[in-house]
Amino acid sequence: KLRDLIRKVRACKTAAEERAVIAKESAMIRTAIREEQEHYRHRNVAKLLFMHMLGYPTHFGQLECLKLIASPHFPEKRIGYLGMMLLLSEEADVLMLATNSLKNDLNSENKFVAGLALCTIGNLATADMSRDLAPEVDKHLKSATPYLRKKANLAMARCLTKCPDMVEDFVDRVVTLLKDKNHGVLITVVQLMTQVLMIDMQNAIEEGENPFGTECRKAFLRLVPMLVKMLRNLLSSGYSPEYEVGGISDPFLQVQLLTLLRLLGAKNEKASEEMNDVLAQVATNTDSSKNAG
């Protein structure tokens, strides 16, 4: 069991002892992998995660993660996805084999299974995977559950980073996403907008165009009054235990909004003028004696 391995490692007095324990355990896991012992597969991957945290090589367990992902049981899937995010990097060739499993899980009825898949895409997606899976991620942006919308926004940000050419099709969609009532989802939407804007500027620079005059930027500049209103509402909203941190109303969303407004206000007098008052309000309301301030 994983618990026994942790106990043994903690009981080691020297680094040599620890290495011996890990070497013995690795040999046992390799044997289990060779003999296809399915029953112990998720336990072995959990042990590999612990070894990985200690800094020992665990590359031999990469395929086991993919086998766990394909399992129909949620606890095994969860360990598989966690293993995949920690033990694999986006350069790993094995990742391509996971695309199909990810596609199936994105279409799962269980929101937690779909959530795991979105989380993995947000952390690991390569350019090819992003192209293949973007339509599925896109479906979840319209999902009825905030849990999935939130994860889909972050997964989409990763897909667009890997495939900058998809950005143009995405600009019009942001307006509807910004109307979300859930603060958790709004934070991710604002992060996604920030990402889209940065990628768009990068694309314009590479093509030798003016990064401050792109269509994407113009579309986002039309949203400045909406963003300013959102920030003003946060500042003037009363106490809400759900979002309040140290007496400040949702500081995380405020910070994300300020980051986006900073990008939009650059070299644009009209936008700067629109956000002037609210920025002064933020500055005067900030209480430096509070951590969240």
C-alpha cells in the first residue's frame, strides 16, 4: 500500500537507505506492470506519484496512467489523470494516445469525469490535441453547470495558446461568456480574454501589423464599459460571504479585471478615460493594512 511505502521512506535514517527502499519498490512496480496486474494498477501509479515527488525517475509508469484513464471507474480515472498531469510533459509521445480517451471523457454524463478531462487539457494539451479537442471544449463553454464552464474557459485558454490561428473565430463568443452570474466562471472568462488579447497582439507583431489596431482588440474595446461596470459593482456591492476575502469583495476577480483593463487601456485614450474613475475608486478603497487589500 502507498501508506506502507510512505512509512518506510520516513523511517529511513540516511539517503542511501531511502534509495534502497525506492529501488526495491520500483522493481516490484515494474514486475506488476509486466505481469499486467490490473487490480493493483491505481495503487502503483499512486506510489509512482509519491516517488516522483521525492525526485526519483518514474518514466516507466507513463503508459499505466493511460490505461487507468481508459478505465470506466472514477477513482481509477482520477489517479490516472493526476498521474498523467504530473508524470508526463507535453513533449511525451505517449500523449497522442490519450486524445481518444480525453474525447470520450469530455462527452461523459458525469461532470467530474468531464472536469478531469478539461483539467488535463488545460495543463497538457499540445497543438495537435488542441485542434482535435477544441470543438468538445467549446461545447462545455455553454454547459449548464458552472463547474464545467469554469474549467472549459481555462482549457480553451490553453488551446488558443497552442493554436493562435483559432483566436479570430473566438472573439465574438466572449460577449456572451461575460454575462455569467457566477464569479468563479467570470474570473476564468476574464483570464481567457486576457490570453486571447495577448495572443492576438503577438500574432499582429509577427505579421508586421499594428498590434493596437487589430479587429480582436477593437471588439474587446467595445466591452470596456461592461468591464468597468463589473468592477464598479464589485466595489460597491455589500457583504457577500461567498466571495468576500478579508473584508474585500472578491479581490481575485478585481485583480483579473485590472490586468485586462491595463492591456485594453494601453495607447487608447477613450478606453483610459472610461476606466479612469473606477481606477481612482479602487485606489482609494484599497486598505494596505489588510492582506487582501
